[in-house]
Amino acid sequence: MTPLITVVHEVAGFQLASFRDRDGNPSVINETEARIGRIADGLRQCDRVQWARADVALDDVTRLADEVHAPGYLAFLRTTSTRSESVIDTQFVAPGVLPDTPVTSGAYAAALRACASAVTAAQIVTGGERYAYALCRPPGHHAGHAFLGGYCYLNNAAVAALALQRAGMRVGVLDVDYHHGNGTADILVRHPDVPFVSLHASTLQAFPYVDTSPAVAQHRFVGFDAPPSDEAYLHQLDAHLGHFANVDALVVSLGYDLIEGDPHGGWQMQPAFFGVLASRLAALRVPLVVVQEGGYALGQLAACARSLAEGLT
Ligand code: SP5
Ligand code: ZN
């Protein structure tokens, strides 16, 4: 029997504010609720998908967020999110990274609910299921210990990893979004027992537009200077999956922004690529907690998600 995939689906009801960049041009917002709708449409086409709502006390989620993020950063987020005007902050950004993520009214509440989805997915896996997929929005992998960025406020993947650890599982994190999981790396530096692998477009050519290299031995970064062929990408993936040899569960930060035509991407993968990627992960024979990160090509998202689900055998 091929295993079920439980998808945790909440509607964030949150909208990122546009702001003027340094040249005075209004920023274009591709990170929208419609993305999640399209992804859900694709997942619905897989008959092994079943649906769940986030089912965890927000106090418990808050406690996990308190462990992942700095108190001062969380205080800033909580306070600023209650204001009606949105704030582009320059204090809580990663070193050298331009502020790009306004704290809009309701941002913290929405981010906490995204964490709740990720924690619910983690609990589904600790309960014995093989695959859980949290349709998190806003995304999380650019949120660090004390910084936001790239539409991320709270790090859903890190919170899920911590939840799995609390249940006694050895856990690793794999980030396959187009962009480097710089926030996750920043957080996991403090967790030497969690192996972390990120494959991404060169961080000099794509967000966060700063040089990155692993700060600790348990982190592996593969930055592609040019768009990789499917084979080149999978070769690097295969070369690094051994890093997860000793885990009981894997958190996968998943972005569909590898796809041709993604407004924040630059690669040429086709939807079927996610099926191949998923079968590589399925072959690890460990439970997966998939956490939604980026992916902005609205017309392609359903096909990408369907392909991914079909590959999780
Ligand atoms: C979670 C995630 O995928 N965050 C990505 C943040 C990327 N922000 C980039 C903003 C710059 C907009 N320029 C787009 C032009 C690309 N051709
Ligand atoms: Zn991305």
C-alpha cells in the first residue's frame, strides 16, 4: 500500500503590504493566498491525499517559537503586527540583507498559524504517519533567530524540527526552495544535532544577495552559479542525502520556485521534476514533514504539487 499524505491546510487571510523600494518603485507582491489555493488544487488530484486542519494549542506553538527566535525579535514582531500601518524595519534583518519584508498588520498572527500547521504536520508524523505536508503561509525559511526577510517572519521548518525532537526523534532539515534557507541555517547553528542541507541558486545572484557559507560542520550548502539541469541538481541532491543517514524524520523546506517562469526564480525545471525529487526523498525511507516555502508561478503550482504528491510513494 502506498502511504497516505496528510495535508495541513489553513487559510492565512493575510496580505503582504507593498512598499516603495530605494528607487521609489512599488514592490510587486507575488506571495499571495492564491498560491496556496493552486497548490491545494494540485494536491487534490492525488487520491492518496487527505486533509487536516492545524490542531495544536497556540500556546504550545508560541513556546516553540520562543525557543527558535530571540525574545527581542518576537517582541518587535508582536508589537508591530498590531499597528495598522506596515513597517519596514532595518534592525531585524540579516547582516548585509536589504529590508524587503514589511511587518503588516496581522503578520505575527498569520505567521504563528503557519507554525501551527507545521507543528500539526510534525505531530502527524510522530503519530506514525509517513508523510505530512503543511501548506504554510507566510513561508519561513528566511526567518532567522532574530531576523525576518524574503516574506518570512517565523521559521516554520525550524519549529517543526524542534517539535519532532521533543517527541524523541532524530531529525534533519533539507531545503530545496530556489533560495538559500538562510534563516533556517542561522537558527540551526544553535542545534548541532540537526544536520541541514540547502540546495539553491547562488546567494550572490538571488535573494538574500550576500555571500553565504556554512558556519558549522553539520550544514551543507550547494549554491548553483548557473541554472542546473535536472541531472546536475539531482546529482548534488544524491551526493548530500547521506548526510541524513541517522535521522528518524526529515523536515523538507519545499519551494516550487525552481520552475520555469517563476517570477522570483530563474531556473527551467518542469512540474514533473517535483515527482522525481519526491521519489528520491521517498527512497530515504524516513517519514517526511514537508513545509511550504516559496513558489510563485500561479499557473504552474497545481501541476508541481500534483507531481510532488504522486512521487511520494
Ligand atoms: C520564501 C521565498 O521564496 N522567498 C523569496 C524572496 C525573494 N525576494 C526577492 C525580491 C526581489 C524581487 N525581484 C524579482 C526579480 C527576479 N527576476
Ligand atoms: Zn524561494
